[in-house]
Amino acid sequence: MSRLGAAVTVLTRDGPAGQHGMTASAVCSVTDDPPTLLICVNRANRSRAMFAENGVVAVNVLAGRHTELGQVFASRDDGERFAAADWHRLETGAPVLSDASVAFDCRISDASEVGSHTVFYCRVAATELASHVPESLIWFGRRFHPLKAG
């Protein structure tokens, strides 16, 4: 799977199970009507149960300048993850990265267990786009790679 390049996201949530976030690249579009994404989270990851309990998730797509933020949310040390950037909230209350390339504020509508992972189906409640076409951050070969648009 390390040869399958993918956009880097930070998945965030808030609710009864508390505020938390993690870096993920197993995210993709399912349908545009209704707008739905899927995210895959390893069942051994403690975040999986928290997402399921809270029922909401913001999918924050990172830009090339967010390499350090991607590393912070990928670390096992929770520390002050959210102190590393500016956040606000849209419809669901999940934290949204203020300068994300695009942020999808979602409600989890369904989940399936597949192998070692839980696949969450996430209905998009609100979106927020960057004001310009930013660079992108890709995970490939077990490393982050910033890419410029155009």
C-alpha cells in the first residue's frame, strides 16, 4: 500500500467521547448525491471507538505547508495537537482547520468492518474551501510529499 499515493487528511471530532484527531490517507469520495466520503480507521487505533461514539468527523485535507501538522497528528503523543494550528467549527461541532485546502464537516451515517479496519461512511453536512488553489500534501512511500498546483 505504500506505493498507492493519497491525499493527507487530519480527521477531527468532538462530542461525548471528547476532542481528538488523527492523520489519515485512507479517505475517498463515495458519491456526490448525497455528498458522502468514506474513511478507514484501523480497529486497533483508539480513535476508531471515539469516532463511532461521537458520530461526527471533520475531514481536513492538508496542503503542502501542513507537513509538520500531519506529523503532529500522526504521533502517538496526544500532547497539544490542536495548539499546532487555528481551528473553528461548522455545522457538526467537529474542529475544522482554518487553512485546510478543503474541509468536509460530516456526520457518520454507517460503518462496516473490513479486515483490520472500520470503514466509516460520512455524510457531508458542510464544506469549506480555501480561497485559492493551494498546494497539496501526498503520502507516498511512507513519506509526506508537498505538491504545487499547476
